[in-house]
Amino acid sequence: MKVKRKLADMGHVCILIRSYHPHINTSGAGLATLYDCLEQFEYENWSSYVFYVDNTPVYDFGRVIEARDEKFRDKHHVVDTPYHYKWECDGDCGYAATDWAIYNICPKETRWLLLTNGDNDYTPDFLSFLDTDYDAIGFNWYTRETNIGNYVPQPDNINQTYCDREWKMGCMKNRWRPRGYDMGTAIWNYPRFIKELKSYSKFSPTCCHDGYLAEDCVFTSGWKARDMPDCLFSHNPNPWSSCMRAKNPRLQT
């Protein structure tokens, strides 16, 4: 097992996971895979809280946590979202529930907020660049919407190419704006987020709630953002846009 680097404590990271039942019963990206990523973080001062964003019956997220290694179980938590906050209309996309979670779940010692979905992937060093001189730490990211036809290499070098993180195939630039940002690719100054009453649901009914929130913080409110050049996050991974999960991908013909 790889020994984790010893990092300076930059404060507690509250990881809020927006989820629903497909994130449990999946052979691809899902809660189990996301938890694998979180548990490999080099930075260890974090806790995670999974909550429901739709209004269908409660799912057994607890059994996913029970299957984790015992030393990590106390870092993962399940929170039942009050029914009236859950996703009940087009355009909301669960952001009323998201705002409720941000303002009610994180422990009082929280310094940083990472908001993500239950089908995302992270590299072990994602939390390793926290800096209290900044209000937001943002990364570029791999998107599930990569046009595979633009990037497929020759079969004889596919293993080497797809597993080289520096070959940024499908790596999207974080621009802190709608259609140039993804919710799970940034870490936020939690006390300032709360103090300024930031909200995702105020942008409903629109698309790109996360991009509008990022734009509001960084460009309207003047939050100091640290832009990291690497792709350390993968949104709903497909095997072509990232090798974080698939060690030996093959071109299927």
C-alpha cells in the first residue's frame, strides 16, 4: 500500500455528496467508487455526508458505508433530507436540497466545502493543495461528454496513452462560469460561503446552477480563486476520458 504524504493541516473539509438510487446499483461510477477515491486522499482531515436530492423513497445508502473498511466508517455519514427540500420540479435539479445540506450538515469546525455528486472520481492529491490565502481552489476536469472520436489512439499504444494523466484527453478548462465549470471541481471557503448566504437554488429554474454560483462568487463577489492546471477530477467517468479508475483500458471493436 502506498504511504500517504504528510501534509500540513489546513482545516476540516466537509464533503457533501448529492446522490440518489442509481449511484448504489451500478457497475460503473457510483458511491462505492467515489468512497474508494475519498479514502485514498493524501489529506486526511475530512468527513463525507451523502444526502438525497430527489423525492422518491429513501434508499439504503447505509449499506454502502457498512461495506467500507472499518477504519473509514466513522468518516462517512448518511443524512436524510427533509422531504420538502427534495427535487420535485424540472429546473431545480435537487439544488434546494443541496442548499439545505450546505447550511445544516457540515460540522462547526468546517473550513472548506467540497460539493460533489455520487458518481464522480478524484485523484489522491485533490485535497493536497488547500491554501488559506484563497477562497476557492479549482481544478480542470475530465467530462463524460468527451467526443471519443477525436481522441482514440492506435490500438498498439492505447494502454500507455490512456493511462498517462499528462495526456489531457478531454480535459476541460475550469473557467468559473456557466458551461465552463463543474460543481465537483472546486473547494470553497465554507465560512465565507455561509456568511454571504450563497445559494445554488436561487438560480432555478435554469441550467448550470453550479456555473452561475461559481461566477457569482469569483467574478461578482470577488472571491480569490486559485486555478490549478491539472485534471484531478472526473465527472461521471467514462473509460475514455480518464484512467483514474480503469488501469488497463482496451479499445473495443
